[in-house]
Amino acid sequence: MQGMDILQPFKDTNPMCRTCAYVMPSESASTGWRCGRQYFLATSILRKFQRMDNYPVVKEHNACEAWLHHQNAPTLE
């Protein structure tokens, strides 16, 4: 089931890009994923839609020190 792939990050807690609260699926990324940390950390007033190529491409098994569990994710207002 292809749709179930989207639910996988919520179940897995291993610190990698695929499971990070900041990851954004992206059809324009060669890996299918982009890091949305800058988008999600911006205040809702300053947050604006930007082209996906403004966000770095990440591999699902990469990880960084900014990894965040989905339960602790910033809320969209």
C-alpha cells in the first residue's frame, strides 16, 4: 500500500530524516524528501510559502542534531 508509506514516520522513533517532524515529502527532490526545519521554526506571521527547492534535499536515512520527534513538533497556527 503506497499510502501507508506516509504514516510510517509517525510510528518510527529512530532519529533519521524519514522520522523527523521537520521532513517534508517532495516530488521535486531526487530522494523524495526535503528538510522543512526553517519553515516550521518561522513564526506563523513570517511563515510564507516558498518554492520547495529552497529547502535542502535529504535522504531518509540521514540524520542531524536538529531531529525532532513528531510529538514535539511545532504546531501550525
